[in-house]
Amino acid sequence: MPLAAIDMSETDLYLNDTQAPYFKRLRDEAPVHYCPNGRFGAFWSITRYADIRAVEANPAVFSSDALFGGITIRDQPPGFTTPMFIAMDPPGHAVQRGAVAPMFARKNLDLLEVRLRECVTRILDALPIGETFDWVDQVSREVAIQMLAIMLDIPFADRSKLSAWSDMAVAVDEQAGGPSPAERQAVLLQCLGYFTDLWKTRIALPPRHDLISMLAHNPATQGMSPMTYLGNLMLLIVGGNDTTRNSITGGLLFLNDNPAQYRKLRHDPGLIGTMVPEIIRYQTPLAHMRRTARSDIMFGGEQIRKGDRVILWYVSGNRDERAIEQPDSFLIDRVKPNQHLAYGSGIHVCMGSRLAEMQLRILWEEILARWPLIEVVGAPARVPSSFIRGYQSLPVRIPARS
């Protein structure tokens, strides 16, 4: 295949999990690669670890701002732009990000850990033994959504709405048959209405330690527009749901695909600490982030023009042998497990990373306390998206004890 014909935005590559050989070829032959006829238009692919970090270290040239296209390959629909702090440049980015930063402080995470363990215990103890069930539906989604419901302080009965809104927020990259732009906008406006009512309630009360109250009471975010509020909600919901949910699913799948690693974990549960970041690296739940060039620049020997889309392929950088030893192997005792790009880097590095790792750690502590093995008994159904690397279902079984 000619290099110019490689289109890493094609969703079938991720639906069928066949993207890896294409990324390796780009890393080796064209690490700064131009695709003139991509599914969503022309774009540059940045595929090596060091180059991705270099782009993220230069926000003055490589913009994340929603006004220039945002953070995904596909531009935001005209007339329905939802600014969010991850899709902002300095100084507005730091100001809005700071409004919710206290949620992820160590002291608050210690309090959340108690409630999270209660949720995980309740979820695991309700699982059937000796029967096939869907791990995504009954575990991954529930752990992520219940934690998110706690952080937003919404009724437990409304947690399914969070999952539906999260799925709709990332549906722009779905294949044919997904929701139309009008259907997507209608659902997201319902989400905005729900959280606008919560905002009105929280602003009338003294400040509390939930995300809505933090946004409502912080001077930096009190006056934000409804669409900016919706954008930040989508960021928090997707960040708290899709990424953790798919890492939970990926972790179980990787252990089943690598039985020697699963045996190693059973013999030494203390390896959970290094296994968790390895799961996140190996899964890379967000395949890419986009930047838009604010000016012409020579980068990696290529001329990038003002206005060009520049795609940072985390899923490729995390398999770059120039930076990571044995990158295609899943190793739960990796010496440098945190040397990955799944959280991004620079000013936009994920602020919820410690929370995500806490969820995976607690889940695996509680799993190993109950069962030596959970078997994957069928192929996963993957999400057809070049942005979210996720799973729709994964059939599993917990063997009955003899």
C-alpha cells in the first residue's frame, strides 16, 4: 500500500483491532505522515513517542482549542460547538481546569476510596458463578458509572443516564448506522437540561465536594455559557466513564490472552501496583488527541501548514520500541510501568489519572480476594471508533469452585 493511502482514521481498523501493523509502518517509514484523503479530511499523523511529547510541549503552535477544531480528528458540528477545558489553550485552560482539580487531590481520593470499595464489593458479590455473563455490562460499566455518580452526586437510579450520555458524546466517530447529528444534539441537550437543574440546586447551597458544586461556586466557571458547561460535563463524564470502563475490560482480556502473566499475578497479588499502569498503556483507552497548527512549522522534516490537523496517536506511541522496551508484550512486572502516553503529557495531562488507577487497583484487589480465575469465553465486541478504544461486550465465566 502506498504510504499516502494509509488512513488511520478508518474505524474498521479499530473495530477489528488491526491498526498495529499500520502504525508500526508509519513509525518506521513516515513518523510524521500526511493523509490527504482521510475519512474526516486531510490530517497529519504523529506516531512516535518522542514526537508526540514534543507536539504536546508546544501549545503555542499546536492548539487544542475547540474554535479551531477541538481534540478529535472530526471537527465539531457547525453550530454545536461545546468548549471544554481540555479543548482550550492557555490561559483559559488552566483557569477552568483548576475549578475541578480539588476533586482529584489526595485527601479527597482517600475519602472516595472507601465508597469505591463499597461499590466494587457490591458489584462483584452480585455476579453469577459458573454462568456466562457480559463483563462490560455487569462490571466495567457499573464500576465506572457508580464512581462517576458519586463524584457528580446524582441519584443512584440516574446512573444509567450517564452511560447513555457518555456513549452519545463520543458517537461522532461511529460507523454508518449510528445516531444522526440531530439525534446526538437532542440527547446532549437533554443532558444539559438535567445538569442545569442540578446547577441551580447546588448554587443555592453552600459549596460541597462534588463536581457540579465545584463548577457552580468557582468564580472562574460560574459565568460560563451553557455550551461550555455542557462541554465540561461531557469531558468529565467521558473521562470518568469510557476510559476507566475500557481499561477494566482490557485488563481482564489481556490476562486471559497472557496466562503466564495471570499466573504470576495469582502467585503475587502485590504486582497489582505495576499491573495497573501496564493495563492502561496496553489498552490506551483514548487512541488519539488532535491539535491544529496555529502557524506554519517544520516538524520531523515535514512542512505543516497553518490550519492543518495534527493527530497525536497515543495508541502508536505506547507501542514505540524507541521509547518502551518490549512494547508489544503485556508485562505486569514492567520495570518502568508509568512510561506511557495514555494520559497525554504537557498542560493537558489527565488530571484523573490517580483516580483511574485507584479504581483498577481496588477492583483487582477485590477480584483476587474472591476468585483465582475469571475466564474469557468468547471474542470481545469492540467499539467502531478511531477515538475511543473500547469494548461493547466481553463474555466471561467465573468457574465454580470444586
